[in-house]
Amino acid sequence: MGTSEAVLQVLSGAGPRVFGSGPCFSPSDSTCALNLHLKCSRRRALRCFEFLKCSSMLQNGDRRLSSGFFGNTKVDSPWLQNCKCQEAESVSGVTTEDGNGTWFVDNAKMLNPMDTMVNASNVLEFQDLQQLKRENEGLTSNGANGAVRDTFDKISVDSIEDEAWELLRESMVYYCGSPIGTIAAKDPTSSSTLNYDHVFIRDFIPSGIAFLLKGEYDIVRNFILHTLQLQSWEKTMDCHSPGQGLMPASFKVRTVPLDGDDSATEEVLDPDFGEAAIGRVAPVDSGLWWIILLRAYGKCSEDLSVQERVDVQTGIKMILRLCLADGFDMFPTLLVTDGSCMIDRRMGIHGHPLEIQALFYSALLCAREMLAPEDGSADLLRALNNRLVALSFHIREYYWIDSRKLNEIYRYKTEEYSYDAVNKFNIYPDQIPPWLVEWIPNKGGYLIGNLQPAHMDFRFFSLGNLWSVVSSLATLDQSHAILDLIEAKWVDLVADMPLKICYPALEGQEWQIITGSDPKNTAWSYHNAGSWPTLLWQLTVACIKMNRPEIAARAVEIAGKRISRDNWPEYYDTKRARFIGKQARLFQTWSIAGYLVAKLLLADPSKAKILITEEDPELVNAFLSANPRRKRGRKNLKQTYII
Ligand code: GLC
């Protein structure tokens, strides 16, 4: 059975049902959303203690909670018990459980656990550090010996890490007394919060990895399970609902009055699927990151019970189903709108942006590892394997650029109508931007940002390239060449702060047309070739995978020189990343967590394996026996890549 056939059967339900049954599979079924509406109610009766009681509107037939239900009734699943606020040991001030299965939790912490603002102690630490630095400079200029300098370096480095941990913990968000994520930014200097007080799925990934590496698994498990609940939320924009399986971009824990009881409030999770986000962008990357984190959680904690849960398995399948659904595409790459990933504003990345393809490939491999073998999953697995083969061929073959390939494109013939065209996408050589001719190094190469008919986006996008290395979407040679390019173009990509989100910037008329004259994305700022410290962690994983950690170590050292002094900005501006970004938040959590993860992994590189996927020999063989590069002949007309 070919890819499309298999997927079609899966989707139409013609084959064995993979996605279970029950009332939750209709997009228009609002009972489903209600069923999943978990609430944690709270009364203000006590002065020092909050009375916490989780209630739920769960009803029969909820696929998520087939293993139990709430209230005072027995609950089998360990996580459901969490949601009953029983994981209160992680919240300070827990005293006792009352007879009704409720908990008393420290009032101050619960009232607004997110509002413990960045405090004087950090500022003090910073001043101490400056003092130490000044002393060190004095010592150095007086010819002090290396031992003193080493000691100083150690103290200052450790104190930056300590500060990062302290800030990361302060960014933790609680729901029903349990930690479930980290807030995007806690910038005391910023007057408009926008949605930076949300827990973003993509922003939480480095936080989650940092906690995993520290052996603190609860917050990651809670995050995985709570966001899973949100996956089936009723989501509409102007009466239109996006596909089932979509994960939100972010969510917020809100305290709202409890229905019918003036003296009580309750906590609810309020997700944003893009219906409130600036530009109304759909977060395609969220579900992909969720799968990647789920695998990392299992690998790191060795607790496979989470990924084996029926609801989690169904969650994985829903994401896959959404991504593997057939559309009008000719390409195996995922077709998305602009702003569907880390770059969540208009930046001309609609179509088949590399970042999404790399995360897609990575998530497919991770899902394949975690999906329980069962009859009902056979078709889905077949579709997944077919897609992996086709996707890796497509990206490796058509997205790759180095000086040799550029020269090939430079000499392309156009308007080739045939099955065997060399210039398949009808790329006009005039499209090659002048900057690239100068920029492409003799040694090194990269995957371009996007490929469409008659269009190659030649910009270098860091995250897509790094994650292609991490996930083995790029070949070994390509992966080394990507790192070679980063080394060769260090002054452009790293300069004074790692790492450029993309290179180069869109300027002038191009900026006007492509960004819609976006004042936040002016040249060399924010998404338009700004520098994002969070990308340090992905750089580190990629370098460790290729056994070249020294590259990441160099970048981390550069970041360490100013990131804490600058108060952990979200991004930096200018060609060389000299300035803190025009509108950058300070104390941006994923800048903090990205730095921490890079440090932790460099200290113990073996831990990076929780994120890495190696090339699968089974896929390589399947690829060799069904090489799409073969000329189209009669025999190949129905070629499929069944493994
Ligand atoms: C900005 C970034 C996005 C990030 C969000 C929260 O919108 O573009 O990638 O998730 O801020 O930090």
C-alpha cells in the first residue's frame, strides 16, 4: 500500500481504527471540550492557607481519562492523582490532607506563584559579580597567576549558573499546586506583558530539558499531561476550527470566580491556539516539540509509563494524523502558513520552512520509537515510515546548498518539461542573491530556508539547520558541513552573542514587501536576523552529536560574558549582536534555560542522547531499494517505500 493510500485508509477509517472511538473525535463535539475542562477550585476562607479542591467536569466516554475519574472516586492513573493536587510536596507550605481529599497549601505561594518577581538578591549577585570581575581585571593586569584567574573564572561561571537556576525556578508556573511549566518572561521593567506571562510550549522545551537533566521530572510530566488535555480543547476563530490534534502555542493559568459561588475562585487553564496570538498564527511546531519532549522525558527519567498511557498514545496519534493527512501537496514536506514556528510573525517563511521540516522529521522518529505496536497502528506506522524516507530524500537532495551546488544552480536550464528534469522546481538562476555568491564558503554548506516552485529561500536559518543535524535529517557529511559553515561564518552568525536566528536580514523594499513593513522585524532585529541566546542549547546538542563540542563551548563562553550582565534578554540586535534587542524582554526564560542546558550538556555530553536521533539503518535500506533518484520508468510508476 502506498503512502497516500495508507494515510487515506487511516483517515477515512476504512482500515483498522487507529484513533480509538468515543465521543471525542468529532471536531464539532463541544461536549468533548467540556469533558476535558479540568478545574481546580479554591476558596478564600482561610487567612494563611488556601483551601484547594480540584473538581472536574469530566464525564463518561472521555478518551483521556479512561483510566479513572476525579472527585472523591478512586483514580487509577498516577497523573490524575496529581491533578487532585496530591503532588503538593512540590509546593512549600503543604501541611496536611483533610478528610475529603483536599489539601491545605501555603496561601502566598498559591495566590500568585508567578509573581515572585526578579528580586533584589539577583541584583546583588550581579553587583557581587561585577565587583569580582573588576578585581579580576586588576589582578590580571597586575600579572596575577593563572590559579587566581582560574578560581575567579570558576566562581563567576558558577554564579551565573546559580543565578540562572534561581531565575528558572522563579519562572515556574503552578496549577492546582503542582508545577506545570515556566512563564515566557518575567521582565519587571516591561510595562506591557502581552502574552509573555503565558507558558509557551516551544519556550518550555529548554526549561523542561534543564529540569530533566537536574533529575526534576515532575514539572515535565505535568507539563506533558496538562498540555495533552488542551490538545482537544474547543478552538475556533470566527466559527472555523483548526484540525484536531493541534497543540496550543501557549496557555495561562487563570483564577476565575467559581460558578454559583461568590466566595470562591477556581484555577483554569486557558490555551491559545493562535486565535488570540498576534497575527493569528497557528503553532505547528508545538505538537512536534511535545513529542520530542515526551521521548526525552522517557529516556531521561526511565519512566516509560507516561508514553505508554492510552491517552498519551492517542495524543501522539492525533498529532501524526494531523501532520500526515494528505492535501494538495506534491512534496513530502509539511505545508504551513507564515509564522507557524519560533518565527511567529510574517517573515516570508510560509510554504515548506526548514525549521518545521526538521522538527517534523524529528517528531516522526521519536513517535515511531514510542508508539506501542498494535494492530490498529499498522497503517499509521506505514504512512510514517513512507514519509520519513521521502522527507529525508527531499530535504537532503533539494534543500542542500554548498559552493558546488550553487554553481550548478547558477548554470541551470529552465522551463524543463519532463519527468527527468534537472531543475525540477524551475529555479531561475537570477534568483541567486548577490550576497550568497560572496558568502558561501569553500568548505561547508547548509540547508536552505524554504523551497517552492520557482523559489528557493537562500537565507540560513539556524534552528532548522541545527535540528536537522540533531535528528539526522541531514546526512553525516552535511551535518559536518553545517558546523563547518558555522565556524567559517562565526563573525556573521555568532559575533558578540550566539546565535543569529537567520542570516542575512531582509532590508529595504524586500523588508517592506515580505514583512509588511513590520517595525518589530526591521533589519538585524528580532526575527529578521536578530541573535537569540536560547539557540545555544540546540547548537550544543548538534555539536555534541557530531563530536565537536568545542564549537558550542566557544559560543557558550561568549554568551557567558554578558548574558547575565544584560539580564538575560530575549534577543540582540545589529549585525554583530552588539545591542540588547529594541523590544527584547529581559529575564526571558528560554534565554536562561537555553544557556543552562548548554552548560549542563557540555559538562556531561552523554546526556545529549535524550534529544538525538541517529539515522535508522532500516530507513537507509528502504531508501536504497526505493531510491526516488532512479529514472522514472514503467516499473517505477507505482513505486512505494514500504518497510
Ligand atoms: C515571541 C517569539 C516566539 C516565542 C514567544 C514567547 O513571540 O517569536 O518564538 O515563543 O515570543 O517567548
